[in-house]
Amino acid sequence: MGILGFICILLPVLYALILIFLPAPISLTQIGSVIDGNGLKRDYIWKFEMSPNAVLAVIAAEDQLFTEHFGFDLESIEKALEYNAKKKGKKKRGASTISQQVAKNVFLWQGRSWLRKGLEIYFTLLIEVLWSKATIMKHYLNTIEMGPGIFGIEAAANSYFKKSADKLTREEAASIAASLPNPKKFTVKPRSIWVNLRTPWILEQMDQLREDPEIKQLLNEFGK
């Protein structure tokens, strides 16, 4: 391996190690939001400033095996591949875990190219090795888009409910999580039909998942 290859491997590792302790800088996705005219609302916060309700809501809505898998939900990937094979030419179904979404939103860009997907696999494995699940969740809740130009749970809590993220109730957190498949289309305020229908289901899932020992342990790392 040449020195250039060594540097290409070493730099992402060093960057990921730094992000254990520091906020992620402005991402390519967030820059794209500004360019597209949606603006940028983003307020980085620490774990103790995030309501455990928000953590539990996004796990319930987006990735119920988050504390169990090593970055990839193989069963969901298999189902998505089968669905997409049957629905050729129609809208594709994804199977991204929270870890994959962090890899994409912190390190990469949006898109469906093979290059981007390959890098997403690499960075997903990298953060699963170097970061705790709590660190992955912290970056997820700070970087994910939760409305047009609204990035992160603090900006979402302020924009939708005029409060900080540590004060979010179960239903407020669930309604934000309900929008995540497409936060530009499935709006929290005004509340879209999708968010209205999905929020009660997420609340039910939160009640069931709350008693899981690994999820309990994760929740204990958030909030005051």
C-alpha cells in the first residue's frame, strides 16, 4: 500500500475519532439545503440535552434493531431487494439503519450512486467499530433533516413546539419521528395525514421497546 492509500485510510479514522468528542461540522446535505433555498436551522446539542423520548421515538420509527445490529439490518435489506425486484421502474424501498443514515449525513452526500453506497458501507462499519451506540444516536439526532431546512432535534423542537429538545413529550417526539421518511412532504406543522396516522403507532412501539434492557441502557445516557 502506498503512502496515499495509507493517508486515505487513516484520515477517516482520525476524523471519526475526533467526532466522538466534538460536534460534526456543516454537512454536504445541509449545504445543499441552503443552495436549494430551504435555509439551514441547526443547533448542536449534547446527549444530556436530548430527551430520552426523542431517542426512543426514532428507534421505534426508523430502526427497532438499532441496539442489536452492527450497522445493517440484513432482514430488512433482503425484503427491500425482493420488493424492488418486483416493482421495477417504480419507487424503490430502502432499508437504511440509523447507523447508515449517520454515515451518509455526517460523512457523505445524498444520492444513489454505487460509489456513494460503497462509501456508506465503509463509514457505517467504521462508526460501529469506533463509536458507541449512544455516540451514533447523538450524531443522528443532531444531523438528520426533520423538516425543510430543519436539521437536528433541537432545531425541530424549537421550530415546531417552541421548546428545547430535552423538554419534548412522548407525543411530540413521536410526531417528529413520524415525519422522517420524508420530512419535506410529511410535515409536523401543519400535521400531515401521514404524521397523524403514524404517530399513534410509534407511541405503541415506544411502549413496547422501552422495556428492552439494551434500549433502557441506551436511554439512561440521554437527558438530565
